[in-house]
Amino acid sequence: MAMTLEHREALLETARSMVAPGKGILAADESTGTITKRFASIGVESTAENRRDYRELLFRAQGLERYVSGVILYDETIRQEASDGTPLVTHLEQRGVIPGIKVDKGAKPLAGCPGETVTEGLDGLRERLSEYRKLGARFTKWRAVIRIGEGIPSRTCVETNAHALARYAALSQEAGLVPIVEPEVLMDGDHSIARCLQVTEGVLQEVFHQLAHQRILLEGMVLKPNMVISGKDAANRADSREVAERTVQCFLRTVPAAVPGIAFLSGGQSDEEATENLAAINVRAAEVGAPWELTFSYGRGLQAAPLEAWGGKPEHGERTQETFLERARLTSAARQGETP
């Protein structure tokens, strides 16, 4: 890729910082629709002020920077000011936490492929990236969604989403922003871990094929994949040891060593399951000498407990932050192969 040395060095430095030892990424990029559902579950109205107040509590938790290297923001959030009038982005930067931004426009039905989706948002992306960089973003995220089911995923779905991911990544690097490339094979369904391995391996092969076509600087990106895991409705779900073995096996077959880090999504797992599996994966990776940093980029895996503790009540602020930091601490430990 033709890019200035300045951009190249900035991409490398940011990518390495995002997967720094002991740290992971907080996904706080829920769309308005998604966070409205989360708030509804605790009986809180989803207003711009309530969304700001909740996220501000997390971003200003004392000690956040010990466990969190970066935060993925939503379009609304990157533009918001904290209650004291300071931009939320500034509060993160002052703590040494890297601000990032979700830039896709969501998964939409894929024409000709019933039950499958393609992520949209490439139109106008170059201009949006320029604006987000001025607002303080230093990395970006784009999520592709792959479902396992009878006869799916189709080759069409895998190739179309991988191509979109690669084009997004190229535009991000052109703008001096590190792309988080997120091909998520959903755990919805009753499929076996062997089927998840088969699909995930095929998806990652195609993703890196397309990234090569788009001349992506691998050292300046972060991969955000699913773990290789049984479907959540499977009869005999694989334990953390098997999840670790299959996940590391899958990545050794598909992810180039030049990629600095892999930041797992929690993907609907419970807090405990996501933490246990992350620890087991890091233990297995150390055993085989895997070349990448293996960390986390969790949304629900870090936020479910503090959201419940908050309940929309300002007087619960301190309790919310303590609950959040405890989840972050436990997840950071798992990222280092330690179990509670």
C-alpha cells in the first residue's frame, strides 16, 4: 500500500498499543437501537442524556487504563460532551486510553441469499473517516455477520462480507486509522464446535485473501473474531479446554503472524464463559508458541454486570464503576491466561 511513513509508523504504534499486554478493548459502540434494548431490560429510558451518563461512568472509572487500552465509540458518543462540558473523547485521551469508532452501517439482507446479511456503509466512508479522525478517533471497527444454519453460510455471503471488510480496512489505513476487522460467526443455533471450526476457518481464509488483494498492512490492523465454540443451543457444548484447542488451531491455520493481535468478541457468551474461555485460549496459545497477542474486545462481557448495578440511578455511580472495574480486572487476568 502506498502510504506515508508517518501513517505507517502511526498505524504500527496504535495497533501495538491496542493489544498491549494485560489490556483489552471496551466495545461501547452499541447502536441507539441496541442500547435502548439494554436500557429497557433495567427499566431505564434511552435518552441521549442517559446514554451519556452511563458511558461517562465507565469512561471515568478510576483505574480504567490499567485494564483497557481502547474504547470503541458510537457516532453519537464520539460527539458527546461529559457532564462537565469536556468531550468524552478527551476524558479517554487524558487517561491514555485510545478512542475508536464503529463505522459500519449495520447488517442488511443480502440479495439472493435468504437468511444471510451483508454489512453496509462503504458509501461516503472516506469522508466520514476524515471527520472521525478530527474528532479524535485513532482506530475503527467494521462488523460482518456470518450465520451457521442449513445450507449457510453461502460462498456468496462469505466472499461479499470479506470483500467489504477489506475495502473498509484499506480506507481506514489510508486515513491513518487502525482497522479492527470483525468477521463474526454467530453462536446462534445448535451446531457443533466442529461445524463452527469449519465455518470460521473458511471465513478467515477468505478475509485474509481479500485483505491481501486490498494491500492491507497486516502489522497495522487488529482482528476481532469469534471464538471457535459450540452453538448456544447445542446438546453437548464443548468445554473451555476444547474451545481453546480448536480456536488456537483455527488461527494457526489462517491468521498471518504479522497481525499484532487478536481481540475476541464475547458474542453472546455469559461474563463467566467469555472469561473462562479467554483464559484457556491464552494458556493453549502459550503452550504452542502462538505469535499474536490474544486479548478481548468485549461489550456485554464487560458491561452486563455494571449496567445492572447502575439501574439508571445517579446514586449508584460508584457501585457501577466498581462492578465494571472488577469485570475488567478479571478479563485482563484471563487475557494473561489466569483464572479467578
